[in-house]
Amino acid sequence: LQSNGLAAFLLPAVVAIACSDARERRLALATVLAPVAAYLLVRGGSRVAGVRESRDLALAGLSIPVQQVARALVDGAVPSREQAAMIEEIGPTSEIVRNYDRHSVDRLKTVVNGSRVELVRSSPARFASLWLSLGLENPRSYLAAWRDQTCGYWFPDVPYSNVWQNFEGEGLGASRRSVIGDAPCRLVRGFAAYSENLPLLGALRSIGLWVWIALFMAAHALASGRPEVLACFAPVVGTWASLLLATPIHAEVRYAYAFYLLAPLLFVAPLLDGDPEEGGA
């Protein structure tokens, strides 16, 4: 789930097949199966060649369960002897508690890393039972962990500081000095400063706000009797759904950039009326 491109592809594929008539369904199915076959071929070839997935990527895919177990321990959960032994296999309990960050799994990467990630991946059913049993005993902690880890993708007022002002070009022949002058840089820095103090500008930097706008426009399309327009929303909904299942950080624009890229289409498509072939807009 670290790469949510697959989720962004599968949902539009299903929608495309569902919305096609009998004549077009074969073409839609072939269009869907071709990239799936290419993906499986590349994936299988990389495994045969001995190329393995990064352990950081594997942990990011398990970010929500790891955060939930850590949150239960932080909240004072007392695991059984068997649960405690399994948790120790993942990482020292004291280190898990000390490195828990409610908005990011990055600090836990220093604890749950290396062979420990491989251990979880080699025995998924065993550790799934640990996650489930601990969750049934601590449902509030699990819900709070999910809320804090994903809030930036559904709550409309979690501004994302997307202005990077550091410079990392040492030894690469790059210079911090702008070749187009300082005016664009001052404009971006000014917007970042003002958006921290003006609620409206701050909200525009919130991923959650764009998610809600997209959902409202989708609802408008349904209310207008145009369900076929939902095909435009399928890629972003697939991406968004994957982020609610696994995300290493609570608000990261690059993980939900599709909402910004497709915003003009998502705004306009539900407002169009009529069939173009019949002279509609």
C-alpha cells in the first residue's frame, strides 16, 4: 500500500467496465488487463532477479497497524504474556512507546526495522492475530491511532506546510541563488506566511478540504441523475481510500496530489449538462 497507484488504477478500471455497453466492454476489459499483465510480469521478473522491496516501504504499508499497537501501549494497555512476547519480537516495548508519534510512523522505523519487518511479513497470520486481539481489548486506542494518522486526508482544516525552504544541493553543482530573481521566492514565502494567519488561505492548503469538495461535486452529479460522471472521480477516490488504509504521515500532498491535478475536471464535469452528440454543453 506504500504505492497507491494500483488502487488509483483498479477503481477506475472497474468503473470503466461497469459503465461500458456490451460492445465496448471487451475493449474496456482488454484495456484493463493489459497493464495488469505488464505489472504482474514486471513484479514477477523483479522477484526472479532477486530485487526485493525496501523494508521502509514494507513498514509504510503496515503503518496503521503498527501505529495502533503502539498507541494501545502508550495508552497503558497491559498485553497478555503471549501478546507481550510477540510485541517484543517486533521491537522493545519501551522503545515503541518512547518513539510513538501520533502523526507519523517515521520514528518507529528506527525500532521496527530490518529483520523485524521481515519477521512480520513471513508470519502475517500470526501477527494479524496479535493486532486483532489487542484491538478488541483496546478499541478506543485503535480508533484514535487511525484518526491521528489519517486526519489530514479527511478533516478540512489540517494545513500542509508545502513550502520547502531548505537547500540540499551540496556537491551537486547546484546553487541556492535563483536564476530568475528573488520575486517568485518572496511571493511563495509571503503566501506561506499569510496562510498561517488567514483561515481561508490555510484551508486551501488542507488536503481534507479538497477531498470534501470532490465528494460534494460527486454527490451533485448523483443528484443530477448523471452517475456516469463518477468515472472522473474514480482515480482520486481510489487514491484516497488507499491512504485511509496505509499512510506513513498524516498529511502529505504528494500522496494525494491527484486531488489538486484533477480539481478543474472534478469541478466542471458535474456541472456540464446534456449529451455532446445531441448538442448539449
